[in-house]
Amino acid sequence: MEEQQVGSLHFHIDFSQPLYEQILDQARSAIAKGEIALGDKMPSVRELAQELRINPNTVMRAYQELERDGLTEKRRGQGTYVTSSPEHVASFRTALAARYIDSFMEQMESLGLAWEDIETYIRQKRDTEQGGSDL
Amino acid sequence: MEEQQVGSLHFHIDFSQPLYEQILDQARSAIAKGEIALGDKMPSVRELAQELRINPNTVMRAYQELERDGLTEKRRGQGTYVTSSPEHVASFRTALAARYIDSFMEQMESLGLAWEDIETYIRQKRDTEQGGSDL
DNA sequence: TTAAGTGTATTAGGTGATATAATACACTTA
DNA sequence: TAAGTGTATTATATCACCTAATACACTTAA
């Protein structure tokens, strides 16, 4: 239940998943949602590691994946920066959304649920929607 | 890429995920979709382990979870049987679907995508639907 | 009673992913 | 030159996962 604000980024780290994966997911999300602006400087590897009280190598691993995603650029000796290209962010969102959706549809198919069933569930959830997440 | 038919159950096992998880998922799916009938006998722990060429303990782990799901009943000395209760299967489907949907909606939210965006993606995918999964 | 087939439990060991620790190197900027 | 960057390496520790071997309790049928 660690809650940390580092620059314009916000992290909540626990031990339910690999640390590098949580950093990766939350940094991806922040960039995709524009919570950190295009071209902005990311926290340095060492700084983020110190703030989150984890090993620099672990942060490194997440940062390398961010660059592979096209969401950041690294400048040796200077630091890691959010990409300045809106197209890169857009295509990343599209690609990841497609992956999520495919995986989700497979899960639904494995339960024998059709698209119409899903819509019904979601509408029900929307109607009952008053903060009640009871599972 | 192992493909195995064991009784009325079909398994495809690889090393991309934990073995017990694949067995669990595929058995759940078979029961949820009625590919194996209510009350039917499941393959014995030893038989399934032998067919899939994996350790009996690994099958055991999956079978224990199936019972916790309410999808199977074990009769000591006799074997493992699919539950005879359609209600158990139905409530399992509902619960798991809810979990999947919640998780999916969180993923979409992390990308800053609203429900309308998702519908658009899905409709696009449906229109372009001719086996083309290009990722 | 016996034998074969069930689920279950225990103990031991191996492998790989994850994370830490310590250290060093190359590059950039002030 | 010094401080701050990303990067690489080596060693170690822990845990999840899987295997292996063995034993026990129960049920059914011969």
C-alpha cells in the first residue's frame, strides 16, 4: 500500500505483482492519459528507485520497456524523457487496447458469453453504480 | 503446443503460463460451456497427469481449485465429478465474468478509454473480421 | 479378504523469475 | 573537474512452480 508522488507521477506499489510491472503499468497509464506532458522529463532511475525504496535495476527494467513501447526516449547523460510525438502515444494506446480487448474477448468466450451478454452485465453494473465494488 | 484429448476434455498445454493454471482455465471453460456434462466423471488425477505427461501434484492443484469454485465434487475412493447443480455453474460464470469485466474496465480506464471507445474498437474489429489478427 | 483405483499428504530437490547489493563505465552538463 | 545521467556486470537471496518418490485412507469389485 505504498503511495508515492514523484514529480508529476504518482505510484502506488504493493507486493501483489512484480515491482517493475507496476512501475511500467502506472507510468504507461500516466503518459497515455496525459498526466505527464509530452516531452517532460521522467524521474531519473536513481531518484525513482530512492523514492520508491527499491533497487535501481528494477526501475531500469521498467524504463527499458517504456522505451520499447515508444513512450519515452533516453538521452545518455541527460535522462529519460516522455516522447514528444503524439502519434507514438496514440499508436501505443491503440495497440495495447487491442491486446486487452482480444484477451478479454477470449475470456468471455471461454465462459460461453456472447457480446450481448457482456453489454447486459455492463449496463447492470452501470445502473447499480454507486461506489459498490463488492468483490 | 501439446494437444490432448482426455475423455470428453480437450487440453492444449504449453509453457507460456503455469501448467496448473492452464488445466484450471480449460477445465473451467469446458464445464461452463457444457462441453462436459453435469455429473460426469472427470479424468482421475493420475490419468490426467499421465496423459499430459506432467506431475500428479500439478493436476491436484488445479483440481482443488475447481472444487473451491464449486464446479466439481470429490468422492474419496471414487473420483472427481462435475457438479450436478446448474446453479453452481451459473453462479460461477457470473462471478468470474464480473471479475474479468472489472479487470478489463480498469485496463481501459488506465489507457483513458471510455466505454464508447471500446464499443467502437469492437465494432471495427467485427467489420474487419476475417481471421486477421495482426498483432 | 484382497487388489486395484481413487483422492490426499509429505518430503526433497531443481529451475527460473524477481529483486537486491555493490561496483564500474560512458556520456552530458555546469 | 564534479555531479548527475543511463548502462552493464557479478553475486546473492527468495519465491513460485514443477517434479519425484513414497505413503496413507477410502471405495469398489473380484
